[in-house]
Amino acid sequence: MSSGPRNTLNFLQPIPTLRRDGDAIAILDQTLLPFRSEIRRLASTPEVAEAIVSMRVRGAPLIGATAAFGVAIALATEGSDDTTLERALALLGATRPTAVNLHWALARMDAVLRPLAPAQRLAAAWREAEAITADDAATCAAIGSHGLPLLADVAAQRGRVRVMTHCNAGWLATCGAGTALAPVYAAHAHGIAVEVLVSETRPRNQGLLTAWELREAGVPHTLIADNAAGLLLARGEVDIVITGADRIAANGDTANKVGTLLKALAAREAGVPLYIAAPHSTLDFACADGTCIPIEDRGADELCVVRGICCDGEGDGRIAELRQAPAGTAVANPAFDVTPARLIGGIITERGIATPGELRGLYPEQAR
């Protein structure tokens, strides 16, 4: 286990995922990626809630920061009384059940704002939301610095390092360099030969966002079908697996985008280490183990409808949707699964790398 602050990754988001815009916020609408980059202005708390539910913003750390700004917007547009505060906290808290960062950020906002007189709350809300955003950026940088030696050690032995990841846990999912991708960006910045095997991550295809990120950053990468991961691991074509997390229980069991558990099982069979990269806001010591983590079930259309750029020869770059299963098809669409702590080699945090059983020692103040 390592500890202590480390922040050597100087990373600037190419496009801010989230920023204040007067009494509103501007977000990068991720439902249009990787086909089009578009900034959307959110001027009301219901708009913020819709953006979280529809995954216009996605990634546990970014969801938390966005929700914090949603509280500030409510106070700016609806008033600073207790009723408005409670209504905003309830509306935003109901948007995504699995990502604990959301509830951590809202609890932090509540703890700061509740004791204040209504006249003092608005300015404090904006300050606290900005502080949560800055904290996440610094945390991402520290995760990158702590994870860097893992990749450097492999590259020193083998001449390069091949990282497999699942879902998107880069700068698009955070307010900084990302979680799982932060060590990759750090390695790339240090001249280490790093290649990323990017799992497509159906049904939302968040792996396409990872591929888009890495292409923009000039990091070598290969997009793979989710079901190809086991074969590539078995053939020795992967050196390390790193994913993000949406909630980590007290015992180290980790919820992440559905499909992570299959990679963890295949990695264990192949003898490839699996690491989770996550900030302190993803740790939930009130949750004893993975059986206590709520798993979000999402709508059927995510599975039955695919979207992409038209390739009909018109060349107009239209984004179109295609139904690949008949309406009324019975669908199960759990958004997350839980990887048992025994399959996890270590958890990369802003305080260092810990085994799942060492998390309490790394965060004693949260584990009380």
C-alpha cells in the first residue's frame, strides 16, 4: 500500500466536460459522441436531472459534480429556502441509483448549505460546487501519478504495456484526466509505449468514447468487441486490466459497467492483474459488500436500438437510429455488475494503491 499526495500529471481537458455559465452550467453532451461535439446549456434543476438520467453527462465523478451544480442552479432560480433545497436534493438524488459519487456530492452540498441562513446559501452553493469540481480534477491527477509505476514496471520488462479497459473512465467521465485512463495518460506523457485495448461496452457503447478520447490524445489503441476480451487475455495479449468504478463497498467489492465481472474472471484465469481506479467519493463504507449495492436497470431501447452515422453514400454525417430487435421484445438491461474483491489486485486512489482489504487503513476518516 502506498499513501501520500502525488500530483505530477498536468492534464487539461481538451473540451471542459462541465463549467459554470452564469446561473447555469454548460456540459459536453455525451449522447452525441463520438460523432459530434456539442455544448449544451442547462439552466434549471430538472434539465440537470434529465441530463444525468439520459447520460448527457456520465461517469460517476462527473455525475456527482453535475448534481452539485444542479443544487446551486435550484437556489439561483427557485429560491434558497429549505423546501427548495430539499426538493432539489430529492430530484437529483433519484436520477442514478448505483453511482455513489452522486449521493456523496449531494450530501456534501447539504452539509454545507443546511446550517446557513437562506440569504447565505446561494453564494456558498456555487463555491462548494466549484470546489467539488476542482477536487475531482486534482484527484484524477493523483490517481494517474499513483498508477503510473504499474505501467512503467511492465514496460520496463516487456518494452511496452498493453492495457485493457471497459466502459469509459477517462476525462469524459470526470472533471480531470479520468480514473482508469489517468495512468494511461501519465504513461503516454512520460514517453512510455502504451497501447489500450478498448472494449466497446454495449449496449451504451461507452468504449467508443474511450476510443475517441485516446485518438484525440494520440494514444495507440484498438477497439475490440466485448466478447473478444477473454480470448485476448488467454492469448497473452494483455498485460494489465484497469477499469473505473461506480461504487466500492467496504470489503472492496466493486460495481462498474456491466461486463466488468466477465473481464475480471477471464483476467484471473489468464493470470493478468486487474486494478480498479477510483476516487474517495466512490468508496461506500456504509455498504458492507457487493450484495448491498443497488444495480440500476435501464430501458429496453438501449439494447434494441443502435445509433450511428449514416453510411448510405449521402455523406451528410447524419446520426441515425436503427432498431435491431422488434418492439415488444422481452429485454433485461442491468447497467452494472459487481466484481468480487478477491478478483481485484488493487484499487488505485488519490492516496495510493491499496488491496481491497486495505481500504479502511487508507481512508480511516471515511471508514468510521
